[in-house]
Amino acid sequence: MNDVLIIEDEQKVRSLLGRIISLEGFQVTEAGDCKTATKKLEQQAVDLVVCDVKLPDGSGVEYTKWIKERFPLTEIILLTAYGNIPDGVQAIKNGAFDYITKGDDNHKIIPLLHSAMQKVELSKRVQRLEKQLEGQYSFENIIGKSPSIRAAVDLARKVATTDTTVLLTGETGTGKEIFARAIHQASKRSKQNFVAINCAAFSKELLESEMFGFKAGAFTGATRDKRGLFEEADEGTIFLDEIGEMSLDLQAKLLRVIEAGEILRVGESRVTRVNVRVIAATHRDLKSAIENGSFREDLYYRISVFQIQLPPLVERLEDIPLFAHHFLKVYALKTKKKIDHISDNYLSALQQHSWKGNIRELKNVIERSVILTTGDKLEVETLPSEFHLFASSSPHKEISAFAMASAEKLHIQKVLNYTHGNKTKAAELLHIALTTLYRKMEEYAIK
């Protein structure tokens, strides 16, 4: 039930209003002055205040400002015996929903109540959605307990509160956009727009018009002016994914935005100023791109002021079960299936996979398994064929020594390929001593 507080010093008027409003289905509380009203506002949730302009201990117009500062979702309708334009204007400036005259406007009060309540409900709904988004993209919701991912999260937390440009690096599918959103959500810009664009998804011309906008008549089909994504992100954050794929011409324009906060729409000669935080991401080695002339060195040093490397999934083996259970919940709910367990063999097979597609690949594998599962547990039979080498249908089923040796040899070879032959790094990823790795390489004739 919606709660209404009536603030009116005349008892008869207050009682009459209370009776009329309660008959409309609202829960009514009454107060005769600002002091009493303040206590009630602090003690209970109030959706709507109906307040007289002249009260024994203050002005309803000024009291409106006080209420809105402390209870921004509460709407206020002001009542006055003698309406005047300056008071009405000030009331609206102070946040009142409306300002009406007693007697002359009695027929307006009920429709106004319902209109104000609709606004309250909308504001509450927006607030709930904002809280859900804050939770969804918070650092607390980044999955993983491995040292490498916790180190990346710690760095991101520290830079989030600044306006510093951030460069997120790492393989495709490691969660760079999730990190970008979490940084934005933890920043002072969190109430403003977060705009994301994949620079690899557009041609040079289309990317330029998407990023910077265009003036009507700038090219065939440009029938009206269009704001670019930098303007949409003004006062907020723009996330430039796969920035390494951007053409050199656009890199020069981007450098201008970062350095001077100025954009130039396609076909326009007048610059537009913007205040945007830039978070960029790439899976490419930008230093190599600088050497071969495909990326500007000056832009690199502007976007890499604070660089965060996101680890591949193969370096986060202890996090794979966490991801698996998380995605199981997501897709079980989506498909309306009651699946709440994952077999040990299934998890073991996941942890021995190379995961070239990282978290994105794991997500797809779990979705596939959920679709194929008819019981309440994910089993290895639902995994793609390349996983079956490492899996047995039962934890108690014996595996031949030859099969185990083949699986171990293949896994060691995959890890060595991943580390480009760096045996020290490979031993760390395999969680074995370096001497053990050399022994196994000799045993399996791995070069």
C-alpha cells in the first residue's frame, strides 16, 4: 500500500483530506507541523507528502527542499490558501510535484495523487534496476580466487576511482568488457553512460561515423545530424574493444579526443567538446603493431597509462569449477531445467582442456551440456568430443596406463605450446617441479 503523509496545521482540513485520500486506498499519516512531520518521515517510509505552504514552524516551500534532499524518491504536493506565481515557481524548483490552491483546485487533488504515485513507482523501479546493474557489474561479482585474477581485480579497484585511461590486455574471451564495466561502476562516473564499441566490427568509415557522429548531408544516406558514441558517453565512460584493429586515420582522431576532449563530426567543421573516460582493450601485442607501423606510438602511450593484463583461463585452473557452477545456474534457469550437480569427471575434463577461447568458450560448453542433459547432473557424455580423452564415464572405472600416459603427454605438450617452450612457466602452470617436467619430457620424448 502507498503511504501518504498530510502536513496541515488545521485539524478539520487535515482530517477531511485524510478521509478523502484514505478512501482512494492510500495509507494516511498526519502531522500538524514540520517538526512532527520530520519525525514521521524518519520513522517510516513515505511515498507522497501533501503539505500546506504555511505551517506554524516553517514554510512548506522550503520544507520541500529539505525533504527532497533527504528522501529523493518521495513526491510532494503543496497546498496554499492564496496561490502566487513566485511561490509556485520556487516550489517546483525545490522539487515539488505540483502546487495547487485549496478550494479552487479541490477536483485536482485525487488525479494528482495518482499521477504522483505513478512517478514514485517508476522511480522505485529505476532504482531497483540500477542496484541490480551495480551488483551485476561490481568487482565482487568477478568470478575467481586464483592469484592472477585477484591481482588484476586489485589493480582495477585502485584505478577505478581516478579518471585515468586504462588499457586492458589479454586473450579473447578473458572478460575484458566485464572489467571495463566494473571499473566504470566503481568510478565517480557510474551514474552516467557506459558506452561500448567493438572496433573490429566496423569498416573504417562506419566506425568513424559511429564514434564521432555526422552532419546531415555528409554522405549518401546521412539525412539528419547524428550524435556519435563519444557524445553519448559524455561525462561517462567509453569502452573501445579491440582498439588494435582501428585504422591509423581514426587513431589520430582518437588521440585528439583523449588529449583535448574535442571531437569532430563527419562533415562538420566545428568541434564539439566532450568529457569522457576512455577504457581500451586488445588481444594484440600493440608494441609489435607499433614496430610494423599499424599502431601509433603516441596513442599507445596515451591509452596505456594504466595497463591491466587479464590472465588466460589455462592459468586459472582452480577457477574453472567456479565458472562451471555459475554458468550451470544461468543456463539451467534459462532452459527451466532442474540441474544442480556436476560430476567429478566432468570437472576434471574441463580442467585439462586448453581453453583457447577462454571464459567465452567455457560458457558455450556449459550451455551445450545443459541443453543435452536430461537428468540433474552434468556428465562427461554431454561434452564435445575433444574432451573425452581426459574423461571416464565413472569415477570408479579404471583407466589403462597407456591411456593415462597419452593424456598426460598431450596435456604437457599443450601447456608447453602455450608457453612457447618456456619450461619454467609450464612447470608452474602444471603445478609440478621443473625437474619433474624435464623427467616427463624425456619419458614421453617431448622436444
